[in-house]
Amino acid sequence: MKKTHKVYFSILIYLSITKAFALNGVGYSPKTKPVEGHAPYMTSIGGYQDLNDRFIYDLLAQPVTFVGATLHVPSFICDTYPFPDDNNLLIPPFFKYSDQDGDACAYEQIHNVKWYILDSGDKNWFSITSWDELNAVEITNEQFPGSILPPNPNSPSKFSNALVIPEAALNKRIGFVYTPISHTGLPKFGPPIKVWDLNYYWGQQPNNIGITINESNVGERLLANNDFSGGGIVKPNYQKPEIINLRIEGTFMPGERMKAEYEFLTNNAGALGDYSRFWWGEKNTISQATIDNPTYSLENISPIITDYDVGHTLEVSVLPITFIEPYIMLVGQAVTSPQIFHKPFIRNLIVDSPIKLRSQPSATYEYDYLNATPGSDVSTYSWQLIDFNNSKQELLRGTITQSGLVDAGPRIELDYNGKILRLVMQPEDINSTRGDEVFADAEIERIVGLEVITYTPTLIIGKSMTSALRASGNFSMGSIGEVTHLGEWESTDPDLIIDINGIASLSPAANTDKEVTVNFTYRNLTASLIITILTPESAAEIEQ
């Protein structure tokens, strides 16, 4: 698709600056007395759809006009090029004013543009050869409120009315009639040019000298106008599709591919899905995200990341596209993701497992950060104890002193048995750039057996005696440890009392011989022993 208007508009500033000098170069002065001569005419003229209304296309990526779009006759060019010059190729074909007498375009006056709804009725549009074969309805604000916009010095319609296409034009076409006007000279007005097919530029023949206007000089089609002309059948007032919450996800590492995640809003009932286009790069990808750029991807997956990529930033720009009919493409506003960069990355974090009681665990890892030395590793770590109910307790926190090694971990106490030891690491470099947290879990040696012992298995009523009970645990990696204070003690008879420390004593109510079972429970394991209670008489008999 031609984008000639970009070139034309970029030179307007320069040429407008030089206009004052050009005035003297052609011998013109405001004091010159008008002389009857030739009527002005348009060498070339065409419609121009507003920049904000360029988002509906056909399958060939040619622009389509629609209800609510704003159309212009770019009369601002009159002010930029006030003097006729048929050989000046810099003048855009949207508005090429000509006058054989050298009279300037009327760059200080309002120009007469009338807009029309055109309908070919039962006739095939492509058989039409003149305006007179069409049903033409003039568009006025009286009949179609808000459709005619007054001249605006900040728009292409600087000296002429613009059109907001009314609902009544749906499935019909738009045309206009423009009357050339000169700044000075006679005749001041030229014959109106009737532009009934906006898919083309139109032009008139030069006029004969004299004040009589040749009304038959209504213009003829020239070259095709493919630059948002407002031509073709008027489509409904569709809405632009949108992309929101655009972001890049994945691991920014050589050999990996990143993914563009986003929400796609069609904003139109019956839209046929997401056909967005993607441009990946280091920066300024938004400048590439245009409908006429053929170098795009239809995948939301990046190219494979290389070593070069991870040493730089990465972003993606997305042009939202959907189809509303089999042949109508809607294009939204391109958006760009936040840039990402290669953050420090820890991988292969390993904690020795299982972990033995009373040990101090250590861990190893790989610190990966392109273009960085091991000395740049100032990652932090946190040793955490994960309980059976998944609660966490931080045991030790610190900063790496040797990259790749986490040494001198917390001492593994006896009561940690069977729980999970977790090492959480936060990658960080000397510039305070942080990566994503990683963690590794290791199982702590668990208890597999219990044994309860005492050196005083018999208590005599009436004597101040106690029995110290002790519980010992056997663990999965061969460790043995006292767990007396870690479990629960239970006496099966109220005559024998046992406190939380495993100290057994007689109740004042004890008065008869008996054997009492004592249970100790820890980590779903239970061990038992028998405590004998004797009266003094029974104890004496035994001693004999």
C-alpha cells in the first residue's frame, strides 16, 4: 500500500517556511489589480480518511471506510503550496490546485466542499461513468446532525468542511463536489469538480480564458487512490480490537524461547478471533508494528534466545488484529511490552539429602549471569524448617561468600526429625539486580523406633520414691537420641502419676499392690513399660 502522504507531510514545514520568499519570486503583490483571465481548476484532488480512523482493511490490506469515520479534502495544502505548478512533483495529488494565470490558491478564504451519499441503485457500480447516473443525497447538518465539521486549522480540512460519515451512508458510497477558488484574479471560482469514486484521484482540464465557467469540466478519474481515500462501500461502525496486560514470560536464557502473554479484546460481536502480529527485538519494536510491514510473526513465541540476546534487553510489540466478516480485517493500536533483561539465575540447587540429625547441612548451585564474574554473586539464602502442617520457620539467613556454595547451615536438632529442610535462594548481583527465587527441599532423618527405660521399676507405698523414665529414639540413618521431653507420657492407673519430664511417683491414694503400664508416644510411635507398686509388707516379703 502506498504511503505517499508520509513523504508529503514531512516536507510541509520546510515549504511553509519558504512561502514568504516565494511570493516575491513570481511577481505577485496584494496590491495588484485583478485582471480577467482563466478560471482555476484542480489538476488532481482526492479524499483523505482521518489518521484516527484507519483500522478497517480488506484482505489485501487496503483501507476501508465506515460509519463514523472522518473524511477530508486536504485543503491545508492550499496554504502550503499557494502557487500553481503542474510540474511540482512534491505537491500531493490529494490537492493540486492550478491556474493558468498564476493566481494563487485562496489560502485565506473558506473553500466550498459539499459531501454526498451516493447510490447506484439497480446499476452495477462498475458500469457507472458519470455523477448523473447516481442517486446523490447531499449531507447537511440539518438532515444528518453532526456530520459536517467546520474548517479546522489543525486538521487536513483547514479551509473546507470535513465529513463524519452518517449512519444513512451504510452500504452506500461517499462522494464530494469541490469548487476551485483563487486568492485573486477573475474568474475567482472554477467549475466544480465532481468526485463520485473516492477510490481514485480526479482531475480537470485547463479552462479557456474568460469569465464564462465551463460547467461540463467536472473532472475525470486519474490514478487509483490507495491511501485511505474513503472510497468503497461504507461499512458499519466497528470498534478497534485491543490488547491489554501485555507482558513477556519465560526464562531469559540462551536456547530458551520467551512467550508474549496478554488479553485480547475483539470489542465486536461476531469477531472471528485473534490474528495479531508480533515483532520481537531489543528496543523500538513499536516502529515496526504497522499493517503494511510484511516482516511479522503470527506466533506469540519469540525466536530462540542467543547469547547476544541475553546481554541486552528484549521486548515485543503486538498489533491487534481480528476479522469481523470473511473479508474485513480490523486493526487496533499496537502496544509494546515492558522490556525484560537477563537477571541473575540460580539453577541446579542441591541440598544433601537425607539430612542426619545434629549435622550442619550445606548446598551447591550454579550461578548464571551473562557477562558477569563469580565475584558478582551476592545472592542471599534462607534455611527454613517446614513442619508437618506446612508451616515455615526460618532457621538461618545469610549472604553468599563463595559463589556456588552455601555452607555452615543450621544445626539439625533432634526435634527436626522427619520434617523438611528448605533452602530458599534469591539470586542477586553486585548491582542489586535480582532474579527469581528458587528453592530446594531435603528430608531430615526420621524416627523409626522407640524404647522406654527406667532404673527404678518398683515404687513402695509410704516411701518418698520416684522413678525417672527415659525414652530413646532410633532414627533412619542410625542416629540414637533421647526424646524424653519431646513426646507424651501416660499412666494407665491413677495410683501412678507421671509428669511431662517422665518422672513417676505414687498417688497418696495408692494402698495396694499392682502393676501399672506406662506409655510414651512420639511421632505416631508408642513404647511401654511396667512400673510395680508394692505395700511395705509385700516389699518386705520380697526382700526375704
